[in-house]
Amino acid sequence: MVKQSIVVLVLGVILVFTVAPNVNAGMDNSLHVVLETEYIDFDVEPIIENGRVLVPIRAIAEKLEFTVEWIKDDNSITITKGDREIKLISEGKRALIDSKPVLLDVPPRIISGRTLVPLRFISESLGQNVLYEKWMDTPMIWITSFKLLDFEDVKIDENYRSESDETMPPIFYLKDSGKTAKDIRLGDTLEKVKAVYGLPFKDNIDSEKRGFLIYTTPFIPNSGSGFRMTFEFENGVLEAVVIS
């Protein structure tokens, strides 16, 4: 039963990431930003300055449902959501997060009326995970609430066995005696897996602690690229791990 259900899950994930045509349309050597699972279109492009990536803060903050306000009197920008308040002063290397000072790698820049801030600041101030890497020759940023896997996390070794047929790519199952790259084994608890791997890309666990968690490496939106790790549980106990 576990084997059948996990194959269905893997097929479903593959379909989700392959439904859209022209997935690489517009992919070039310019910097691309993915927020959760979608590209962000900016009216001012991100830049790289002194080895640091700066991105327009308004487009990202508003998509995360923060309110953004420009204060002309002191040339600052205030970003709020609930009790969270972030204040940036143009060209200054200090910001305030809930009234606490934070030192920025490089100062914000105003370009064509848009405030660009260091990438690291987004993770510190907006509570997101941020990853910058090159996908082939295209520099890309992933800004996500869920935790992205490292490619080392999905390394296939003697801990896994493979199954494949002519209709689908190989699927790799964790052996009964195996362990993942982060030392998770079959029989470990749901709580332990979450503590080790963080917030998943997809959480389908019910009130009886049955179901699955899916984690993903960096990926191109609406494509089959990237790798997935699926953890399946029964009553809160890990019964299967598959890499696809």
C-alpha cells in the first residue's frame, strides 16, 4: 500500500511541475526571482553590487501581504504587517526591524523610483528563506516560506534502491536499513523529520498523523526540473522516503 500510494504522489508532483508549456520562455543571463513557486515581474530589474544582490522590496513585500509606505520627509520606506514593522532609509546601511537596528551589507538604492535592498535583508525582515544560485547560466533567486533542499540532500547512494519502468523516470526508495543525508531513518517520527528538514514544500498530514511531506530542491517554476523528497507517515511514524 505504501509503495502504491507513494508512486501516485510522485506522479502527481511530476504533473504539477510539467503542466505549463514554454517553461524556459524568457530565461536568459539576466537575474530571475522566484517567490514561492512563481516568477516575479519587476518594473525595475534586480542588480548585483559589490557581490551583493539587491532586489526591489515593494513588489516582494506586497506579494507577501505587507503594506509598503514611502515617507518623503525623511526619505524612508516603512513596511508593516500586523505587529511587524520594518523601516529603511535610502542610502543608509542601517535599518530598523521592530525598532531594533540591523546593519545591511550594502545600503538600499533608489532606481527609477523603486527601492532596492540587499537580498539577505529580505530573509531577516520578511521571515523568508532565500537562496541565490545559478541555474545553468541564469542567475536565480528563490524566496520561499518553505525550506529548499540542498542538492546534497538528494544524493543517491547505497542507502537507496531504485525502481523504474519504461513509462516513468527512476524512483529511489530509502532502504529499510538506510538513512538520508541528514540521518533520518525509517521509523523516525514526524516531529523529528520536520525539525531536521524544516517547513516542507507540501504538507498533507491529517489529524491522525497520516500522510506525506514533500520537500524540493531549487526548481524552475512549472517544470519538471529539480528533485523531490517525499516522506510518508502512518500514525506519525516514517514508513517510506522516496527521491524522484
